[in-house]
Amino acid sequence: NYTFHSNSYHIIPGEDEYRCSVHDFSVKAPDENSWKSDYTILDVIDSHVKENAEFRFHIFTPKDSKPARDVILLLHGFNEKNWIKYYPWAYNLMMATGKTVVLFPMTFHMNRALPEWSNPRLMTELYNARKQEFPDIIGSSFVNVAISTRINVKPQRFIWSGMLTYYDVIQFVEEVKQGKYACIASDARFDFFAYSIGGLLAQTLMLTNKNDYFHDSKMALFCSGSVFSRLTPVCKVIMDSETEQMLYRYIIGYLDTFRAKDHWLGHFLSEQHPEGYNFLSLLNYNKLMDYREQLFTKAHDRIYAIALKQDYIIPYYEVINTLQGRMRDIPVKVDVDDFPYPYKHEDPFPLKESISDAVELAFQTTFKKLSDFLK
């Protein structure tokens, strides 16, 4: 376990003025009051949340091993609160590949959010209030009410969360190269294992290839790989229908307009910042299509995806549409699997005694294919 201090947390909403040191670009912050929700517990200043700027993260490394020369960055799904689901995933990847696995949390996810946002009693009060405000809401719950409300009020939080996590991962890689982590060699190479929304981050990192850090990296995607506009994220553990509609209107309908008005966001999503421009290409299927498909074509032999037939959050055909392109002429390997038991996107390996043998077989089969690719 290591403590990480983010050097880039000041780029997210909450500052009086923003400055890009790379381009000597600065801009005054917009009025924060226009983004306030009706719930005081959620009205924090994003860039002042200390849990997000300084946090612990975990590394799985083989026992009695030398400093790792090969590392897998494991990137999780949306609105995750803890790593419990991922411990057996990371352990299996480590044992099968012999590589060290780093579990890196996204901005305002896992332990990078305020503990109150995971408090069942407090969040149930907000859930009840949100149901009153939106009687026809779908998929609302005490589990997703905090993130749903915050993104509903300020949809650009979705983009800034991804961008900040991108810069944090780059900082981590550079700290590795500086010899900061005893269990990882300074010349280590990095691969990616990404689940669900973590695929957007993994794709942005690998396709941008900052300073050639990921020129030979591999990326294994599980229940992941589609552009954002082709997801169906309404779910009691992800986001509710009101937030989905707001986020889709913002990203799919009016993002170009907002980029022109919000000069700070527009700067980071421009070609001046390849990471932001690449992230932008992964948001809307119909925008920057040729550009996005050229990136996937160039990296096709280093990408592998497993999609699930009954996954309705990230449908398998949308994973294929994105990774293999509109003409299906990008030779990225995508396996479409199905399990002989009831499962969901957010719970592909349910812990039910009555189906435990089938679940164990599905888990071992799935992770053998993923590990074989990452070896």
C-alpha cells in the first residue's frame, strides 16, 4: 500500500483561476454558485477534497520477487466504492502472468471520495428526496445518488474526473521511473487491464502514449471498449436516468457549444492536448470517427476484449462497433462470451452458492484468456 499525492488536482472545478503550465494559458473560473445542488453534503469544492488529492492505492506483487519489470495497471468501473470485487481479479492476473498489478483509483471513486457519500443512512435521505423531485426516475438508489446528483448538477465533472485520473496515472508512471516504489523497477513496462468505464481511461492512456511510455503496452478489456455514447449506464449501482439524460445532452448534444463557452475545458479537449483530444474522440461515436479508427488500427495487435452477450450496460455489439470500426476492418480481437447462469454487467461473477461451480469455471476461463493475452 502506498500513498499518492496528486500534482494535478487543481485542474478540476473549484479554483478561482486555472493555469496550464504547458501552454502558459490561464482563465478565470466560471461562477460556482450556478452549479450548486440542493444538498449541502454534496456541495463541496471539488479541488479542495483532500481525499481526492491524497489517497492510498494497492499493489499486488509476487511474493519474494525482485522489483517488477512488468506491471499491469488495473482500472475499475464507474461509481465503485471499494476494491473487494477486484482483489481476486488482481490476484489471478498476478499469479497467471507473473506481473505486478497496480489497483489505481479514479477521481472521486473508491477511497478518493468523501466517506459520507457512501453512508447508507445519509444517502438514503438524499435518495428519498431525489425520488420526490423526480417521481418517474429510473435506476435511482442510495448507492448512486451522490454521484448521480453531482454529475446531474455539473456534467463536466465526468470529463474532468477522467482527465485528472489520466494525469495521475502519468504521474505514477513517472514516479516509478524515478525509483519511488521499491517493488517496481524504474525501467518497468506497463500493460492495462480495464473493466467497464475504466476502458475509456486505458484507451486514452495507451493511444496517447505520452513520452512513448506505452509504445509496446497491451490492453485487455473486460465488459469494456465502447465509446461513451453507445453505453446504457442506468443502473442502481451506476447512475440514474435523470443523470444519464443530462450527461448525454451535455456530451452528445452540446459539448461543442460548451467547449466554446468554457475556455478551460475547451483548451484541454483541443488538439493542443493530445490526451484530451483522444478522450474526446471516445465520447461520441459519430465525432472524430476517422481519427479514432486510425488510432485503433495502429494499435490493433495490442488490444484484446471480452464482451458478454447479456451485458446491457456495455453491449457486445457496441464494443465491436468501436474497436473493429464501422466497416469491421480493424483486426482487434473481440470475444463475445456468455455464462450459463444469470449475471449482470456490474456483477459478472455473482457470489451465489447454488451456481458457485459454474461461476468459478466462468471466472477461470475468462481470466485465463485475459492473462494469456497479457503474458
